[in-house]
Amino acid sequence: MSDNKQYSLATFAGGCFWCMVGPFEAEPGVKNVVSGYTGGLVEAPTYEQINTGVTGHFEAVQITYDPTVISYSRLLDIFWRQIDPTDPEGQFADRGPEYRTAIFFHSEDQRVSAENSKQALQDSGKFTKPVATLILPAKEFYPAEEYHQDYHRKNYLRYRMYRNGSGREDFLKQTWT
């Protein structure tokens, strides 16, 4: 990156990666958000492979950010507000292991922040079921195919129909407003 800043990485799995890009990229200090796959055993998986549910990969986003502008804690807050953290089987209409939620930490500080954030959400009483989001060490991240990148902009109407039809939009409105 030519501006010589020190950037950090954050990686989150929140179900369909299309729905996770926009909320992060809108934040000052976020340099880039990439849709992809992580957490599994298959090298350079394709969408078709991870969609079988047997690769161990999650659909995820990897965020490159400037920690002098936006904190990891702020990124965690954004993440929690995009998901149903109590669902261990997927997110909304998307079911299966590839759609589970997880925070992939890149450092011990991130692990501690993620654990504290998860505990605070559990203790908040916002949810009656336990918070099921996993906290895992970051593994190799594989960018998804080009047609998945910035899908929310390239296919705006289709994306909006999916987001509303999946139940995500209603859940977020009911839970966070």
C-alpha cells in the first residue's frame, strides 16, 4: 500500500458475505473489504466447493483498516449488529456450516477484545439464547470469485431482494432499532 500507513486485518464470518461488505466499507478508516473463504482445510476453494458444507470454510469478509482511525472494538460492534449471534446453524435463510458466524482473530489483542465483546453481548440481556458466534484463530483467507466482490453494488436490486427475503433486514431492524 503506497501511503506507508500501518494497516491491520480483521476477519469476520457473518453468513452471506454479500451482506457484510457494505456496513464495514462505509466506515472511515476502512481501506478495503474483500469477500472470501476461511477457516477450512481446502486450499483455494471455490464457491461451489464451500457450498457443499464439507470444506470447513466459512463465507467471510477480510477488512484492511487503519487502527489509528477506526478501532478493532468499533469493527466488532459493527459485526454484532449485522448478524443473529445466537444461531449456530447459519444465518437467516442461509443454512449450513459455511454460513455460521465467527470472529477470526489475527493477534492476542484481537482474541481478548473478541472474547470480551462476546461476553458483554451475552451479559447485555439482548438475547435470550446463548451467543453462539465462534472465536477462532485466523487462517489462510481466500478471496471469493470476482462476481462476489462488491456484489451489493454490482447487483443492487438482486442484493436488496435477497437481503430482505432472507429475513436479515427484518431481524436487524427489530433487534437494533
